Amino acid sequence: MIWYPYEQMKTMKQPYEITDAEGVYLYTKDNKMIDSVSSWWSVIHGYKHPELTAAIKRQADKFSHVMLGGLTHESARKLSEKLRDWLPWDLDYCFFSDSGSVGVEVSLKMALQYYVNRGDMRRTKVLALEHAYHGDTFKAMEVGDDEDYHFILEAYGKKKNAVHIPTEIGALEQAFEKYHSELNCMIVEPLLQGAGGMRMYDVSFLKRARELCDEYDVLLIFDEVATGFGRTGNRFVADLVRPDILVLGKALTGGYIGHAVTVANHKVFSGFFSDDSSKALMHGPTFMGNALACSAALASIEIFERENYIEKIKRIEEISKRELKGLESPEIKDVRVMGGCACVEVYDSKTLDGYQQFAYERGVFSRPFLSYLYAMVPYVITEDELIKVFAVMKEWFASRK
Ligand SMILES: *Cc1c(COP(=O)(O)O)cnc(C)c1O
């Protein structure tokens, strides 16, 4: 049987069985619902997009996968060229992997080895944010600050190699003052911390982080696995502030096939480029650069550019703000919107008990967690569909008065 994610298997509620999906809709045997979560924020073009499906089929007719160890292929090469041209700054070197967590692991390994390759063994620490989420693998959990993973602290004791700070410039400056000679990198989910509670912060924090990283020669990693491809209203937050390493995942393939890429700039890449084989990056996921995933990613980026998604996301932001305006209840702590992400935070997580089924019965799929009720819709959603997503939220709070 299936062991489901983040669930107590003994008490979990039966998941909805999906039999078909198209556009923003998920279908069960007897219901149709708008996916307000975009399958963990990834399905930006909606389901069953004809161009994405065709790209995958075209590739499958040639081959679905060959490894990148000693072999290469057109789809991976084209995607790396596309990303080199499309991404800002000198983020030019693409290391592919099969999931966001692995993409983050690769970025952290790169940052550590960058210094080790220079003979600097003191820089073992990572500066990260409170409430950070960077994935479920072990190093990603260590640099993360997710309460659900605090069992690690219970079992292992204090984290030795990660320092967590709030998104405040004062705390940032203090951390650099105290730890700068031990830091190899700072890693952040820029502007929007997703799984940590849809927390939004100001770009001035990132600009100051960039300055301090330059001053103390620390690498800056943007984990844009969630924020990339428009979610914050920016194509990438990296368009605003320059990271040394950028990690993309989730929407990279339009949510069609799991894949991620860790993109390094010239400075990082040159730290590995050498006649000395021991300075090579020792990593190589079996399915890195998978041909179906690369084809889907290329098609996804083409649609994103051609159909002016940034405008679509601006519209989603405007409608979200308009529809959530005036949503008030003594149970609500905060309502916030950034780009294609809207979040209603309540004081007590029990307030959201039963919401998923309530929404299901009204034709919306939602998956609140802790005290956060949110929408991260596919960008192809229509105005009426988006209004419906928020109407169901409003009805929930009104019904509890
Ligand atoms: C989802 C997520 C990850 C992990 O990606 P997976 O593909 O689930 O391994 C890493 N970082 C951030 C910011 C994420 O939102």
C-alpha cells in the first residue's frame, strides 16, 4: 500500500482519488474541483496542457532517458542554453537533479566544496532563516527550520553547522559580524517563505545580504524552488538581487515531471574548474537531465514567455487583493498576498479543521497546513474561477460566526 506524505497513517482521512485533470480542474469519480494548490505549487500551466503533453510524447518517441555520465543529449543541452540566456546575471552553469531537495543538497555541497577546493576548511557553517524550508533530505532539513523536523534536534542535539536568523537587517548584520569567517554560504527562500507559513519579507533584506556576502566573501544561495517562475510576481527574485547559486524545481517542468536545476555563476564554477580531478563536483543523480523532464521544461518556459505570464500573475495578485479585502474575523490573524500567493493566517489551527472537505463540497481543492489557509493557483485560472476560490474561504469564516 501507499505510505502517504506528512500523514499519520493510522488516523489520516482517505485522500481524494483523481481520475482525470484538465486546466485548473481535478476530477474525481463524481466531483470536479479547482486545484487552488497547483499540486504543491508546480502546475503553473494547468493540467493536460496540449503543448507540454506533445513535447513529452515527441521526446518519448526518441528515448525517455539516458544518463549524463558519459552521454549527453539535445533536450538537456537546449535547456541549459535556454536557462543560460534566460536567467539573469552570469548564472550559466546548470547542474540537473531529480527534485528540489536534491537541488538544494547540490547547492550546499557546491558552497562547501568551493571553499575546500581553495584549502579553506574553516567555512563549515551555513547562515539560514528562521522558519526556512529547503526540502526533506538531511542537509536540507538541517538548514531548514521547520517545526516538524525538530525531532532531529531532539535526537541529535543542537545543529552544529546551521545558524538561523529572522528576516531583520539587524540580525543579519550581527550574524555576519559573529560568524563571517566560518560561513561558506547563506541560503534563503527569497521574499516568500513557503512551507514555513507563506511569510513575506522585504527585498531590502536581500540587498543587504548581498552586500554582506560580497564584503565577507560568502556565497549567496537563492532557493527559488517555490518562488521561481513568477510566484512572487517577479519572474525570479534573482532578477532583483544577484545570487551566486540559484536552485529551481517545482514549476521548472510546469509540474509535469519531477526535476530541478542548481545553477552556478562563473565565480562558483571557476572554483571547481581545474586540472586537478579531486576538485570536481562529486555528485550525479541517476535521473539528472532526464530527457522527458528537459523537454517539458523547455516547452514550459516557451509558454511562460510567449503568453506573458508576468501580466497574468499581476492580474491574479490584483484579484486576490480585491477579493480578500474586508475578509475579517476574530479568528484571522493576518491576510497577505504576493504575486500568485495568497495566505490567510489564523490564530488557532483548529479554525481550519474541516476546511478541506468544506471546500471539496464546493468544488475547490485546498490543503491548509498548521494555521495557514492559502491559494497558489495555476496561472491560467480565469477571474471567475479565482473569485470562487476566495468565495469559499469567505463562506467558511462567515459560516463560523
Ligand atoms: C518544495 C521545496 C523544496 C523541495 O523540493 P522537492 O522537489 O519536494 O524535493 C525545496 N525548497 C523549497 C523552497 C521548496 O518549496
